[in-house]
Amino acid sequence: MSRFPSLSLGLARAARFGQRSAFVVGCALGVASVLAAPGCGGSARDPFGDARHLRVGLDPSAEADAIEERLIEDGFVRAARVDAPNAVGLAMRDEGGRSVLRIVTRRGVVLAVAAPTEALTRSEVGLVEAPADLDGDGHVELIAAATDAATERRCLALVRVLEDGGLAEVTPELRALGGEPCLEALSDLDADGRFEVVAVTRFGALAWGSAPRVPVVFVPFPNEATEGAVPGARWQALSGDRATRFFQRERAEREAALRTARGEANVAGAYRLGVELAAIARHAGADTDTQIGVLRSAADGLTLGVAASERWLEAVEYVRRGWRTEAEAEAMAEESEVVAEAEGDDATE
């Protein structure tokens, strides 16, 4: 496994919802920027009149049947449906390019989103047909998807159905990966019947022709039951021998491609591969100096013009700042100062 289909969306940490309206539930999810429900900042009103489809009191399957029937009357056809214990996910689309996603539990409709939005932030929403208990922890998970209109990247969000019929997002924490991370795909790396999830980080700030992209695999692990925590398994980056083998394969593929790029004097291609190899080194645990060394060595044997030299230097500084642009580094520093000041104020009270 090496290349994954293009997708997008930054997904945030898990957030449990309480007794909230079905129409703002998407705002509570960390996926608000992509699966935002009506009323979320900057997103459009759902044009498909969810109030007509809300039939709280029925069992989830009957509720979903009623929703599907009424959307069919509006010209939609089923794109995907997942019937799970105590929950149903339903994705529909029409010939005009409109799409809707509904998740129904015993509370009724608990997630209702649509695309495209008036602001054209997302072009499509959908549902992945996959095992209802993806991580094997005994809890139902459904996999929502949304396509970013600007980049055409399709990203996934994992949502767990809680005992009370609410939802909690359990997508892996991706922000530490840097760049523009997105959960892209499911995979069975070892052909053992157990699924892993694959996030792809796209470094748009370092794009030269095409943006560098690097995958990172996440696997489920038991989550200790603590007060206020979302019950069930959580996801963590692949580690140990399995991670070593995975990154060795990714590195070998790019090193072979880099040799070809050098032979063809393809400076832009060598640059992209150098960034990807440096990112792989980072995910494999190498320090910053080693990452920069890997990036610089990609230019060995090439004749760089002024513009190419500047791109390489900009990439080196990007890596030195922790894989952040200058603006992102400054924003993070300011945020850290605010947090430190707040903690100092708490300590003096």
C-alpha cells in the first residue's frame, strides 16, 4: 500500500453530545468544518427540510425507511445505507449533484447534513459501507464522509453510537501530523481481517506542481473507562515492528522514484519526494536535524536554479519550525502564551 485516493478534512478530537437538537448535532462533532449541520459557522441551511423527515419515536430502522421514502419522492436515490444495532446511516444523492447524510438512532435523526453548501465549502457528503463495529470493542461506529469543494479531497469521520442514542466522534487525533491531515481510507495491512484506518497528510504549503503526501496508519487500542470519557476503543498511530515495516515500504518506494527523478533531472519531482521522505523520517521517530538532512540529500546530483534553491530552503525552514508555516508557528506561540498566562492567573487565585 502506498498511494491513496485524494481526500480532505481536518478531523478533531472526540466530543460527546448531550441532549441537543438533531439539527445542530453536526456542530458538536469535531468535523464541523466538513460535516457541519445547519447553523454551524459559515455553513448553509440544509435545503431538504429535515423537519419533514423527523419522526422521533419510531425504531431507527423504521425511521430511516420513512426518511428514505420521502427523499426518494424528492428525486433522490440511495447511495449507501448501513443498518447497525440501534442505529442506521443513510446517504442519498440526486441527478443534480445534491447529497444528504442522515444518522438515525432511538433519539431520531441525530446527524443531518447536506451538500453542496451555499458557500461551496463541501461538494458531497456520504457514508462508507463498512463493519458496524470497526474497532471490535462492542460499540457501533458509522463512517461519515465529506468532500472538500476546493481541494476535492474526501475525508472520513468515525462516529460512535452511545447507549443513550447520542453520538461521539472517535476519529484519530490528526493535528500533530502537521500539514493538512485527512482520514482517507480503511485498510487491512496484514490481511488478518482487522481494519486499520489510514490518514494522509498533504503538505499544501510545500506544493510544487503537486503537493507532497504521506500516509500514517492508526490502529485501535483499549480505552480505560474514566468518568466523562467516551466508552470504547480509541485509535493510535501504528507502532513497533508493524510501523517499521510500513515505513520501510513507503521509504523504499520513494527512494526508487527519487533515483528516477534525478536521472531525468526532474527537480520538482525530486523536491516533492525529498519532502515526503523527510516526513516519513519524522513519523518513524527521527529528530529534526535528521529530517532536514534527508530533505537536503534529495537534491544531491541535481543542478538547482535560484528558484529551486529557494524552494528547498523554504522547505528546510518549514521542517525546522515543526512542519509549520511561519504564520502557523506564530499562531501556536501566541496560543501557548495565552494558555501560560491563564494558568498563571489560576495559580495566583
